[in-house]
Amino acid sequence: MRDNKAKFPHFPGSTLNRLAVGVAAAIGGLLLAGAAWADDHERDLHMYEKANSLESDLEHGRKEYKVCVVCHRPEGWGTKDGQYPQIAGQLRGVIIKQLEDIRSRNRDNPTMFPFATSQMLDRPQDIADVAGYIARLPMTTDVGHGSGDDLEHGKKLYDEHCAECHGDGGEGNAEDLIPSLYGQHYAYMVRQFEWIRDGRRRNGDPKMIKQAKMFSERDLKAVMDYASRLPVPEEKRAAPGWKNPDFPEYVRSE
Ligand code: HEC
Ligand code: HEC
């Protein structure tokens, strides 16, 4: 055996040993932590982070979107009854995060769950592509609203409690993964808000949850009615009568 002292002449042997033990312990600790990280949820989180850093290939995204069309339709405009959200035009990072939350069961969505699992979107690139495709779909402005008779109260609540995160115009925040709210159906938002408040959607922002718990039924309806009427920016709106030409074979019921 070679003497360490010969290799590191300036270190007395005992210091060197202590150093070696320290380094070994640190590496051991890292390995243990690494093993704990490697569960499914963490793998999913990694997928999502990876997807977020990739460029979207929109042509491939269109192909991925084919399976989503059954429920979300070619335009991604959702339904006024709030069963489906308008996903068209949502921020790309938010779409990626929602997909990840649905697949890791952070959001109860039994209908969509099979479509968000790794068999369907099995590479971070797939997630980035389909999210990029949806994000650039033009939006409908024909969305569901509330009764319209408490909008002043709604605006006051929105400006006081929501704008700091969702933006004055409901534009959301790409960096902090806060959804845009303009163009979203009233009934969908009411349901999401209730689900975030009641923990059925377990990815909510803690500050928003706290706030939501203080809101009365009247407050909730008023603020969502107001939010559903925030104008969709001009450049994100679909032209009148627009149908997504990428899905010519899709049969529309109406
Ligand atoms: C079987 C029907 C179904 C299919 C197929 C489906 N979805 Fe969904 N999706 C839903 C429903 C229902 C919701 C609303 C869930 C809720 O209310 O929490 C939803 C919600 C979402 C949301 C969250 C939007 C938001 O702002 O909260 C995203 C993003 C989404 N879907 C993307 C996709 C993509 C991408 C695909 C295809 C890979 C897809 N969905 C396939 C039914 C479906
Ligand atoms: C502290 C920041 C914050 C505040 C304040 C806040 N939100 Fe949110 N909100 C979020 C985040 C973050 C999400 C996305 C949670 C997730 O990842 O599912 C969200 C999600 C939502 C959604 C679901 C949107 C979708 O497409 O699924 C609605 C609706 C909503 N917020 C409405 C409101 C309203 C109305 C208010 C004011 C009463 C409010 N929020 C206040 C951060 C906030």
C-alpha cells in the first residue's frame, strides 16, 4: 500500500483520514438522498422540469393533440357549462404543469388521467410539443359568464385579492406558472376555485387557498363572473367563424 503522506506531503496523516471520512460521509448522504428522490413523483417532476426547458415542435405537437381532441375538440375552447376548460391560448408552462399535476394525481381528473400518463406522453419532448401547440391555438371570446349583476363587487375583489398573482388583466404569469384567466369559462373557474379550496386540486397556491376559504358564496360568484369577462387580448383571439384546419376529418355535432 502506498502512503498517503507521500502523495500529499503537506497533510499530516490524521487530517487526511478525517478529510476522507468526511468526504465519504457526504457522498453517502447524497447517494441516500438520491435514492429517496427516485420515486415516481420525483421522476414526473423531473419530466415536467425537463419539458419546460425544451423548445416545442408544433408539428409533432399537432400529432400528439389528436388524442386530446376527443374531449377538448380541435379548437380547445372548452364548454360553457364548465365541464371542459378553454385550454387554447393558456401559458405553455402552465399547461405543462397541469399535465404533470394530473398525471401525478395532484389534481383529481379520472377522465383525463389515462391520457396524461407516461404511456401517452412518454417523453418530456412530447409534453413540451403538445403544450406548445395548445398555447398557440387562438382563443374564443364566446365563453360562459355568471349573472352579471354583481360585477362591481367582483372587480373590487379581483383587484384586491387576485391581480397580484393573476395580473390586472388576467394574463397570468409565465415565470411563476400562474394561469391566465381571461377567456376562461365562469362555471369552470368556480369549480376549480372550490376544488382548490377544498383540496381536490392539491397543487393550489397556499396563499390563494387561504383567501378562498374566506370568500362567501356571493364573493366567489362575483369575482369569477368578473374574471370571465376580462377581455382576451386582440392578438390571441380567433377570427370569427374560425375552425382549426389541422383536423379536417373531425366531425362536429352542431
Ligand atoms: C377523456 C377526456 C379528456 C381527454 C382525452 C383529455 N382531457 Fe384534458 N381535461 C379533461 C377534463 C374533464 C378537464 C378538466 C378537469 C377538471 O375539471 O379539473 C381537463 C383539463 C385539462 C387541462 C387543465 C386546464 C386548466 O387550465 O385547468 C389541460 C392542460 C389539459 N386538460 C390538457 C389535455 C391534453 C394535452 C390532452 C391530450 C394529451 C388531454 N387534455 C386529453 C378531459 C380530457
Ligand atoms: C398567491 C398567488 C395567487 C392568488 C392571490 C390567487 N391565485 Fe389563483 N392561482 C394561483 C396559482 C399558482 C394557480 C395554479 C395552481 C395550479 O398549479 O394548479 C391558480 C389557479 C387558479 C384558477 C384555476 C385556473 C385554471 O386554469 O385551472 C382559478 C380559477 C384562479 N386561480 C382564480 C383566482 C381568483 C379569482 C383569485 C382571487 C380571489 C386568485 N385566483 C388568487 C395563484 C394565485
